[in-house]
Amino acid sequence: MFTTVTMFSQGFDWEYSVRLPFSIPKVYMGVQFGAATYLHTGAIQQIERQVVCIDYNNGSGTGYYAGVIGEWWLDGDFSLLGSAAYQKVIANFTQQTTPIPLSENNFFISEYSLYAVLPTLSVAAAVKSRLFETKAWVFGGLTGNVIISKDVQSSETIISPTGRVFNDGKQKRVFTDDFTSLRSFTVLPELGIGYDASLGNGIYASPSFIITFPIMNNSSIANWRIWSLKAGVCIFYGL
């Protein structure tokens, strides 16, 4: 008596026939890419001539990431992940000043703006587990971010009264001092959910949603924390 048994790896039926055997890899390498949205919280002080002008409390931004990723399956439902990626982090803060009375029904109001572009190298390690014998999964891990360079710009624009300008005749003035004191390296926990979809023997795609939340300040002198939500996909190839 002969019994035919269909073997699965990572939930995929990659051996289509007993006459066409397929060696199931345990290690996979691939690429990852996606988009990200960032939430910035804290209390960042805009300082001019040693005087605090405004506190930036909340900001936002969008960006993207792309890199390489590897996965090592310890069994059919559990694996280890390692990745390295370039990501572009953007921060945009705006804060209006308290209205200053100039005359009846006439107030001076200005708006401070902080805009930062932070190209970053991100290296991550995580553990991944399938859910309920399906191809859906969850994972958790740590990400180390290294800021490669930074472009920080801040400015003040007069909102009211209309036509009011600074001493140089312009409605907007730009600050040249960098008051952010950004840390070059931070560590963030990350959690994610996703799904593995076969693209053929030894190849699969993993769309995912990932959230990172801060445990460290991004500035050495101010309270600046960055949260992120990423939506992307990884494509894996068996080795």
C-alpha cells in the first residue's frame, strides 16, 4: 500500500507532484519597500538669542523606506527576521504665537515653523509567528536608527496684521541656528501584522503594517519623540 502525503513549508504547497520534488528552503533573502507616516510629539523650544520664542508640541510628516531583508524559518510557523533599510523621515511643526494687542480689534500674530528632513539608516531584528495555522502573522522586534544627515529649517511668518513686515522688509524670516541637538542613534520597539502570499516555488510576498513607538528622545536637550506607521511589502527568494 502506498500513501501520498503533501508536504507544506511556511503554509505553501510548493511540491506540485511527487514526480517534481522541490527542496524547501529555510533561509530567504529579499527586498522591502513602503511608505510611512510619522507623528512627532514633545516640547521643542525655538530659541533666538538665548530667549525661548515658542514651544513646538506636535508635528507630522510622511516618508518612505527601501532596503533588504532576510528570514530564517525555525519551523513552519516561527521565524527570525533581520533587515537593513534607508528611510526618509520628515518632520513638520507649526505653532502660532499668543496674540499681542496693537490697537482695538488689531492683534500681532506670527507663526513659527520647523521643518526637518532626516535621511536614516535603519537596522532591525524581529521574531515572527504565524496565527492559527494560517498565513497571517504578527511580529515584534527592535529597530536601531542612525541619522545619516539632517536638514533642519525654522522660520517665523507674520500672520496679522496684513502687510506687517520685519525690519528687513520681509514678511518671513529664516533662522540659521540649529537648536534641535538631534541624537545620531536611537532604538525603537516595533510591532507588525502581515500576510504571506506565495508567488511560485520558493518565492513569496509579505504585505504588512508596522508601528514603531519611541522609548528614547530624538534630541539630547529637548523632548522629541517620533512614532511611525509603515505600510509596505517584502518579497522573499529562497536560498
